[in-house]
Amino acid sequence: MDWKKFGKSLLFPPIWLTVILVILSAVALTLIFVKGLEESIPAYIVYVLAFYTLTVVTVFCAMVLPKRYSTVKQKIYDNPLGKRYMTDRVFRTNISLSISFVISMLYAGINLWSWHMMGSYWFMVLAVYYVIMAVMRCLLVRYVHIRKIGTDILSEWKRSRICAYVLLLINLSLSGAVLMILYQNRGYDYPGIMIYVMALYSFYALTHAIVDIIRYRTLGSPVMSTAKIVSLSAALVSMLNLETAMFAQFGGDMSRQDQNLMIILTGAGISITVVTLSVILIGKATIVIRRENNGK
């Protein structure tokens, strides 16, 4: 038996098999944690499977992915649409806005359905939040479909000011969510390994939003800057949701009063950030619009 070949096949399985291993490990770990079987024999089998899967993924990311990344990147640039997406930030923002709009509507629909089925106003508050996010993204998507970015700055400032006013409405739904967390003990509770996935997503979304705000300021487009502020607001609320899930999962040693204090401080920080950005955006837009109107 060729042990070298066997070891290589274990460390470098086909991609389809790696995907199956990741899904299987995630589902199995979730079931183990949800059912409370952490000390059972099946749990140790799942732990071995998860460790092997993690090893395979790590080896793939360290040794295989860099080589394939350069190949895939070249193929993307060889495609006209792919090249435009990689090099045209306006086009990329348009695609991102459209996808975000669909996701916001999907979240709103899920929470409305949950409210209808369970009768909990927590889901209603979340539905209102996602509807407001969808409205803002719809305004921005509709604009970029009608006008090309950068061709009518005055019109962009008017659209951005409308979105800034809508952003202020988010604080109403955010305040409602915080109050329900404090007084009705509501919040997110991700089972098992899902909390780590959501933590990774939340930190990525927040980092990406901050970087984009700084990066897209150089373009001088109010619509694109507003789109990134909207993304930042959504990322901040995701951090609040993650905090409630962390308390539910790991907050057994922390008193309820301390948890409530942290939630209040986080909610207030998010609210102040969103209000500040909205007021700045409204102020700048109003100054530019008045100056342009007085100059006519």
C-alpha cells in the first residue's frame, strides 16, 4: 500500500467531498450541542470528524487556495462582466445594493411570518427594521438604475438626504428592540456552532462597512457614501444581535443587571452613531442643495 499517496488523498480530498464534510460537521455539532450530548460516544466521533474537517480546510486554505485564487482571478478578469465588477466600484456598489435589498426583504418576510405564527412582537419590531432598510436600499437602487453615478450631484444629495431621514426612523425600531431585550428578555439565541458563524459574519460585515466608508469617500458621490452608511448601520445592529446571543450562550456567570447595562450601552452607542451620521448627512445635503438653488 502506498502510504504517501493515501496520506495525500486524506489531506487533499476533492472539493465536493470537503464541502460535504463541512456541512456534515456543522450539522452534527449543532445537534450534539442542542441535544446536550457533549459527553456521549457519538459526540466524540463527531469531534474527531470535525477535527479532521478543520485540518482539511486549513490545509486547503494554506496550500491549495492561493494557487487556485490566482487562476480563478485571471478567469474573472478574462470575462468582460467579471472584469467590470472587479474594476468598476460604481457597478460593484449597484450589484451590492440590489443583493442587500433582496436580503432585507427576505428578512422582513421571515420575521413577519414568524410574528404571524408565534404572535411575538419581537419579530414585528425586527420586521419593521428590515422593511426600513429595504426602503432605503430601494431608493438607492432605483436611483442608480435611473441615473449614472456622478452625473448629477445635486440629485444625489437630495436622494441621500431622504435616506438620512429614513435612517433616523431606524432608531425607533432599534429602541423598540432594545426595550424588548431589556424588559421581555428577548433576543437571538443561535444553537451550537452557529453562534461562531454569526460572530464571524458580524465582525466581517462591520469591518467591511467601515473600510468601504473610508474608501468610497474619495469618489465624491453622495449616493455611494450613503449606501455605505446604510451598510454600517445594518452591521452595527448585527453586533447588537450578536451580543444578545453571546449573553444567552455564555452569560451564565454574568448577572442580569450587568447584561442589561451592556445592552443599554451598546444600543445607545449604535443609536448615537446612526443619528450622528444621519444629521451630518442631512446638514451637508441641505447646505449643498441651498447653495445650488441660490446660485440659479
